[in-house]
Amino acid sequence: MKAKRPTKAQRLSSTTISTLPQTIIENILCFLPIQEAARTSILSREWRYKWTTIPKLEFGSSTLSKGKNKEKLPSDIASARKNMDERCKLFNAIHQVLLMRQGPIHEFTFNPFGTYHCFELDQIILHLSRNHTVKKLTLAFGHTFSYKLPLCAFSLHHLRDLHLRSVVIDHQPIFSGFGSLRSLCLYNVKISKKALLHLLSNCPSLKRFSLGYLNSKDCTINELFECLPVIEHLTFSRNYFYLRLVLDSIRGELPMSLIHLKYFCYNKMDFADHRLFTFLVVLIKCSPNLEKIVLEIDDCIGDDEEICCGILEKYSDVRLEHMQELEIHYFSNLKHEMEFVKLIMASSPKLKKVIIHSLVEKDEESDLLKILLQAPRASPVEIVLRSMINW
């Protein structure tokens, strides 16, 4: 009995993807986990090495296949053995992939879930700095672990995007920085004041900067912003470092106008602290081209409510000629919160949308919306009210 010949549709479907340009195939494979991309090598002889040219590599605990360990061990021994096994498997997988490479690596992500030490990562970063034009590097560790960034990382001169989480930078401020860097995220990073300012001042093209839970001392707001002359996209998260930074430096004005700033986000902001509130209003005043503000309120109940209202009255003449959108999360409809929203609406002639993620009860939403709709507005703004109750 003769085998059934494949239909024309089946023949076309099996060859269509293979006829695509190599760059398109690489883009498709980039959407797959690295282990899945490697498995495409069994499709045909033609596909055997296609995965080795994808320019984007991402490694983490998800890179490893999940096996079942039936041997029961005490929790501390089992945890140590599991971490050791995962570390060995993970770095063996990374080395195998790097040995098979037949093309440049433009993006490299290392995002492990374990708490094991990663001294092998130093050699991998050294290899990347010597053999590839890496443009995006992400090293994201858990909160309970800090990886000491090797000095060779500063030899990645083609970097345009750098994301560091739970990393220690304890080098003397002698590195040259990143001349091509456009985006920098520092989250839970331990770094000295000199090293931080040296790093920022040697990134002349930096346009996006995210700062959260930074472990550094004695740095002031003024010193920080002097190193960010062309910043366009700025994100902060509350931490004790930041509170000290604000306390030490805000005197009603910033040292320079942030004329390039278009987007500002403050996560977990203590809205009831008049010092942080002053910083927020002063930053807005000194950012004449600001287009969008996103605030996540972490705490808004305190004794500073009337002081905050007085701060808003002091800066009531602020004008935001380019503001288009305001978004606030965890809005409780307290007096200073409402007055802040009213100030933005009254001073923004190009404002298009105000999005309020509210904590007020359902039966109070209509009153809240009525107050916002009746408030003075410099433009016919759309007001969107979204409930966060029962989230």
C-alpha cells in the first residue's frame, strides 16, 4: 500500500516559514525561551543551526527543565543540594549556548530565581565584553542576594540599555562609563556616592533613568539631577535613601530646569510627607515640557495634609503647557490629593486624560466624579475613574 502523498497545502505550510528571510526567522525565535528555540534544530538539516544566530539570549531558572526529586532530605540539605544542582545545570546550559553561537549577541538577560552564588557569571560577562556588541544587559537577582558586578562589565561600550537588580557596585570611580547608554535602571543596588555620580556623569546620552531602593549615602537631589542633563523619562521608588536625599537638598528650586523631561513616575510615594510632596511639586514646576505624570500613592494619611495644601497654594501659578495625561493609583480622595489633581487640570491647557485608580467606596464614586467634573479646567479633559476596591 502506497504512502499517502502530502497535499499541496501541507507542502506549502511545511516550507513557508523556511523561505522567510533569516532576520525574520531570528525575530520569531527570539519570542521563544532559549530551550524551545534550540529544539527547532530537530526540524530539518536546514534548521539545525538557525537558533544559534538569534541575537537575544535570556537565561534563568525557567531555562532548566523541571525534574522530580523523590529523595527526601532535611530542608536545609535539600535546599543546598537543589541550589547547587540548579546552578551547575544553568551555567552548563549557558556555556553550551555560547559555544554554539554563530552570530552576534545584542541582548543578554540573566534572571535567576535561586539564591546561589554566581561567580561563573563574571567569566560570561568578560566573554561578552570581548566578543560581542551587547546593546542590552539585564542582571536581575532576588532581594535576598546581591551580585558583585565585575569591572569588565564597564567594557561593554555598545550598551544602550542596562538593568541591574540586587547588584553591588563597589569599584573605584575610575571606569569610563557608557557613552551610548540610553536607558538605566538601578533597583536595590548598593553603590557609593562617588561611583553613582561618576557613572551617571559618564552616560552623556542617558534619556531614561529608573531608581528604586538604592543603597547609597550622602547624595543629594541637586547632585543627581546635575548628572542627568538630557533625561526624558524618569521613574523613582520610595526608599530611605531617597527620603534623606530630599531632606538634604530641596529648597524650593532644582539646580537646573529639566527641559527634556517628558515622563515622570513615582512608585510607592508617601503622599502625606510634606517633604516628598514639596519635591514632587518643585520637580513639576522645573519640568516645563512634561507630558505625563504617573503616581502610585503608598501612604496618604498623616498630620501634613494642611501643609501639603499650603504647598500647592504656594505653587498655584505653575503652568504645564505640554501636559497630556495624569494617572494616579490608590487615590483615597483626601483633601491634598484632590487639590493636587485640581492644580494639574487648571494649569494644563493640553491635558487630554486624567485616570484615577480609586480606593473610595462604590457609593462615593459619583460624588468624586462630580467634584472633578466641576473643578476648573484649562482643557476639555477626559476623566476616567477606576475602582481598586477588592483588588
